[in-house]
Amino acid sequence: MSPAPSDLAGLTVGIWGFGREGVSMARTAAAAGAARVEAVDDMGRRPFEEPGDIPRLEVFRGSEHLARLSACDVVFVSPGVPWRQPVFEELRRSGIRISSAADWFVSRHGAATVGVTGTKGKSTTASFLSHLLRQISVDAVVAGNIGTPLSDLSPGEGTVVVAEISSQQAALLTNSPAVAVITNLFEDHLDWHGDRDAYHLAKANVFRRGGRSLVTTPQVVATLERLGVPPVDLEVRLVDPARIEHTASTSVMAYEHNVVNGALAAVAAAEVLGRAVTPEEFESAVRTYPGLPHRLQTVRTTGRVQWIDDTLATTGESVTAALRAMDPDRHVAVIVGGMDRQLNYEQLDEYLCRGERRVSLIQSPTNGAAIGAEFARRHPSRTHLVDGLEAAVRVAAGLPDVDVVLLSPGAASYDLYVNYEAKAAAYCGFIDALG
């Protein structure tokens, strides 16, 4: 892959995908002096915003316009474009410079960046790390896959950028952030990468392109060694989940899965600070951390029922972690289902069948029937197959003695919703409509 261009002045810049990140990158390219900016939204959707302030920009909607990208000097590809998409493959073979908003940013500001990736936990780890650094009076900002596009940022001297980096963003990195964090490596995004090994190799770019240090777990290092990409040319800081002491705090960081996320964040913060985080600094950050929207967030309470939005849970492992975070004495109705990406849900199914939590399973479109299939076979009276999220909410509300309704899809939302935020908003709307 060619390096991201250092100067766009006078170039014809292509933008593939015109959502939030595409709009940001178009604005960045125009400000850098691009002669033309041609944005192609092959899905034909309206962008998140209608920019009227980007000079020399023309937007083309529909896949028939993708051929225009081959005439550009450089093409910035949005994360949603699959690696094996034929036009994308052709562009890579053509020698046209290919980049992304994340690559553009890290190529320029990598020395001041902590890149956080992994199959699950990266949003919480990145968010908590930024919070922890600010608690210690470090000027820190969190961005990237977590919300604000990296190309929107112009960090000043002394600012530390904590960048959540998805596998799609990592795949196009030509430079790595100074400090990299890999929370874990499971199975995800097979529709994008093709297979698990390709997905994991894409994640490895977060440290393989010139990173200074890697913060991760022994399990991740074992996976990297199996793939032939051991982290040998940088400092490796290991966090062993089996050795972490659990806190008695009632913070969201006391959840089983977040204990590891917090430990990774503390070690990453030490890499930034050049010293260890003190116990007092860490505990203060834990006490004051509010948690993430859409990650085990209580959004409504109706009578005795607590309604939880966990739409950021897009894998089976994430759903398992969410269920483990629930009080074992409570009856949990978990709503699963979303975009079918051919993930393996055996681990979640095994957890459900062990009966560690009292669970009613509500399977919603598009792939809900594939999530907890064995549990459904063994416990048909505790399984409900519905035709939509509204029906799922109604069924959950009607269950006897239910204490918690947990929307934890185990899948992405793009099959029926613009994004997970739209799905969460619909969830709240359906709860409110119960009357």
C-alpha cells in the first residue's frame, strides 16, 4: 500500500463513502488545497449532513459512479467499503494512492496518538483511557471509530489523542500510532475481511507500521505469533487477565469485562506519562467515569423493569460479557439480532445453556434465529422469535417477573438501521410507546 499523501494541493481527491467520516475527509482535502474533491456514495444514501461549505466538492450518489474514482490522484476509502469489493481490489492493483481518514491523521500525528483496537472493549478502553489521562491533568481527546472522525482534529502541542481504530481503519494504516492497545482478538467482520486470520492481521497494523509500544494480553500475543507477526521490534507491555485484582467499586469499570479494559488503559497511560499510574489516580478515575452511551446504559425504568441499551455489543462475546455483568438474581430478557455477518455464536450459546443467569431469549431480525439456537431448542418456552424490534419490546414487557430488558444485539445494526444510535433511539421510542 502506498503511503498516505503528504500534500493534496492541486490533486483530484476521491472520497468513497459520504457518511460522517467521508464528509470530514472531503472538508480536510478541500482545506489542503485539492483541485477537485469527488465524493461517491455508492449506497445512494443521503449523507449525515448536507455540506454547503466545502469548495470544489461534487457528490455522486449510486454505484454507477464508482468508475470516477479510478481517475483520481488519491482515494480516501470509508471503513464500510469491504476489502474484497471488486472496485476496491481494482483500485489497489492500479497503484492509485489509497488512504483513509485514520491513515491521514496517524501519518501526521502518530507520535501523539494512542491507538486502541480489538474485537470487543475498544470503545470503553479508549474512552476510559482518555478520562484517566484528563484526571491526571493531561490534555487528552478521544476520537476515531468512537465518534469524532480523526480528520476533524488538529491537536495542539501536548495534546494526546486516544484513537479508537476499527479493523477496517487499521487495514489501511501506513503508519502506526506511537502506543498501540489491542484489547483482545476474537471473530468479527468476516464479511469485510474474508476470514478470521485476515481480520486479525488487519488489527496488527495498529503496531506493525512503526509503533513504539504495544499494550495487550498474553492471549493476543499468542494469536499474533501464530499468524507470523509477533511484536518483536517494540516494547510489549502485557496485562494478564488472570492476575488482575477486581475492584469493589460500583462503577461500570467493575464489570468483569471492564476490569481488563481498565487495566489495559492504566498501562497505556503509563506509556504516555513515562511513569506508572498511582492507585489513587486510577481509583479516582474509576469513581468518576460515567461509562459509554449504548454500552450497558440504563435508558428507561418502567415499574420494576430496567431497560438497558447495549447496542455497541455486536459480537457473541460482547453479549456474554453483558449478561455476566447482570445481577445473577435477576430475570433478564435479552434481545438479540441484527446484520448477518456469518459470525460464530457457539460461545454465547454455551453460556446461555449453562444457566449462569436466568434468561429469556428474544430473537429479532435479521439473524436473531441464529443466536442462541441450541438454547432455543432446549428451552422453547423461554425463547421468542419476533419480526422486529418493536415486537421484541412488546414481548419483553409482557414477560412475567422480568427485571431487566437488555438490548444486546450481538450483531451490527446496518441491516435495518442507519447505525447503532438509530437502533437505540428506536428502542427507546418503542419503550415509551408501551404507555
